[in-house]
Amino acid sequence: MPIIEARTAVSPPPRAPAAPLRFAMNHPPPLPAALPGLREAERPQRPPARAVWLTGLSGAGKTTLAHALEASLQRDGLRACVLDGDRLRAGLSSDLGFSDADRAESIRRAAHVARLFVDAGMVAIVALISPFRAERAAARALFAPGDFIEVYVNVPLAVAEERDPKGLYRRARSGALPRFTGIDSPYEPPEAPVLELRTDVLPVAECVERLRARLGLLP
């Protein structure tokens, strides 16, 4: 008979326990104090996790500024995301209309999403008409002091109507679009915004520089 050689099974050595996962969304790793060979202006800047809340009439330039700021931050390697009113209404707030209650709910949802982005270490750039002071104050209350930057994107109503990129003012004036902010629904301007930008006077690049300064960033 053939001889069958018995083999002793060898167990693999025990594996070292895996290091525990650490979540630090609110506490990004510190940047080095100095990097050799870099001038001061070339040293990386700490990502400013903040909510930049752009409020103003339709046609004031909120979305234009939001995307210009986003592009500027991303060129610096900083994480930023735009929450635009039209896009939110196409998805997250597609079930809402334009009553005062629905507008308030739209602002509430946008504020909570912005808070999630800030908690993840990002700059959340919110571009919403957000016409009521009370709802903007409720949005601010979700954030730590200094993490909510209210920016009043201010233009005269006549300028906003002249721009009218979507034809909304024309429809509102004809009665086809009732309860339109600035026409037959009020807009309550901020009483003490962190920053006010007159987009009928300032070019986009200058507005972006002022926004970056409020975030504590170099031009």
C-alpha cells in the first residue's frame, strides 16, 4: 500500500489588531508652520470651513458670485460646493412651492445641508434669495459663531429687472408669476450683514476678492 505522509496543519501567525478608524471631519490636520523654500504667499492656507450665505433679489448676481468664488477656492486646492436655489428646487426642494411657509422650509433644508458640508471641512456657498430675516437668523443659529457669513448681494430693483436673465420679472409684472420677491412679495434686506456687495458697481473679480478676505484668505 502507498504510504501517506501525515502533515500537521500550520496556523498563520496572529494578525495585529487594526488601528481604530478616526473621524475628524471637524478637526482637519494642522498645516506645517513653515515649509522650506516657500515664500509666505505660497504656503498652504488652512481650509476655511464656513457657510457663505449670499442673499439678495433675483438677478442680483448671487449665483454668478457663488460659482466664481467656488472656482477661486478650488484653484487653491480648497474644497467648496455651491448650493443654488434653482438646483435645490429641482431636487431636494422639488415638492415646495412659493408660499411663505414653503420658502421658509426651502431655506431650512438648504441651511442643514450647508451645515453638513461645513462639518466635513468644506466651504458651503449658498445662493438663495432667502427673503425673510427670521429664516436667515434660524439658518445662522445652526452654525458656530463666525462660521456663517451673511453676504447681502445688493442691487436696485430696477437693475435686477433690467438684467432679468430668466424673464421672471416680466412674468411677475404681467401677473403670470404671483408672489414674486420684490414685486408682490417682500424682500427683507439684512440689517447687519457681514459683507455687502453692490454688483451693479463692483466687478465680479473684486467681489470675489472681498469674499476671500472675509474667509481669511489671500487674494
